[in-house]
Amino acid sequence: MTKFDPVLFAKAIADQTRQNIMKICCCEWLSVNEIVEHLNVTQPTVSHHLAILREAGLVEVRQEGKQTFYRLDQGQIMVCCGQLRTTFSADVIAPESVK
């Protein structure tokens, strides 16, 4: 993700399946099939959700032969959360602009 987009970030993390994928991929590289084994969903469903997470810049992708591996990009999660805090903190938003 080159520019932080709070809407894209919020949409990416709003889905329970994507949240589960993020938890599973938190600390290790996993293939789509390994993620499918952890969840009760089909491979196309996992691939669809990974594409959304990838578009939001929330997963790292590593190609190894014909297999693709995914891992949660914890650094990007921290950046996004920090940007949300900065964007929507009371120090940034003037009271008259909230009306």
C-alpha cells in the first residue's frame, strides 16, 4: 500500500474470515492450502480474501516455485493503526469540523 487509505484498511479488516486469516498468518509463512486447512472455507474463498488483504497491503507475499506463501505484515498493521489514530484523534479534528 503506497498511500494509507482508511476506508480500504477498514474494509479489509471488517470481515471475520479475513480476521481469521490474519490471525493464522500472524507469525509464519503459510500457503493457501495451509490456510484452508485451518479454516472451514474453500480454497477459492481463501484466495479471494487474500487478494483483498494483499490489495490493502496487509499481507506479505512470497513466491516459492508454483506455491505462494502469505504472512501478515505486522509493520503495515502498526502503520495503519497509527494513521487511523492520527487521522481521527481529537488533537487533529477541530470541534467545529465535526458538526
